[in-house]
Amino acid sequence: MKPTLLTRAVRLATLAAVAAPASVLAGGFSLNEQSASAMGVANAGAAANPENATTVFFNPAGMGQLNGTNISFGAAVLDIDAEAKGGSITSSNQIGQPVSGSRGGDIADPAFLPNAYLTHEISHSIDI
């Protein structure tokens, strides 16, 4: 059966959505600090050495190496220190006048970014 144009369009749109980098998706950022133990070794081997429940972020299969119930909580504070500088630019607006700016102060408020991980060993071969 030959794929229709609609089928091809859906496949292409799905591939584009899955393959899009996070920077394209509303200015995403990466926060790799998931646990103090991983930060202590600069995330070297964080996926290969399951020490606590945070292993599910980098390597979900690492849950199989953990025994019992594991809970890990953490937080990060994102405090962007950036200010808008006053100035003007010449824009191609309708009257050809400079667009003035202001010293709006700090561009973002500090943000609290919590994380929590839980793993539980149901049996020797089943972990969630």
C-alpha cells in the first residue's frame, strides 16, 4: 500500500517535532545538576553508576541496581543577573524614528526549581 500525502505529512511533522532541539522550544535551557553525589564527580558516570533515585533522569535502567525504596529531593535556584541597557535602535518602523529603550532593571525574578525522584523495588526483576 502506497503512503498518501497526508500520511507522509504526518510522519514528517512528527519527526520534526521529536528531533527539534530544546533551544527551539521556547528558549529552553539545560539543568544537569540532579544530585549532590553526581555533582561531586562533575556528572562523570552519572548514568553508569546508580547511587540513588536520581539515576532515572540519565539512565532509567539503573533502577534495577537499586534495592528497596529510594527517594531523592533536590532544588536549584535560578537567578539570572542581566539588565537591559538603555539605548535606541533605528528600526524600519513606519515613521523611521529611533525606537528608544529603558533601563527596565533585572529582566527575570529568581526561580525555585524543585526536583523529586522515587524508585521502588517490587520484586527482584520489577522496579518502578
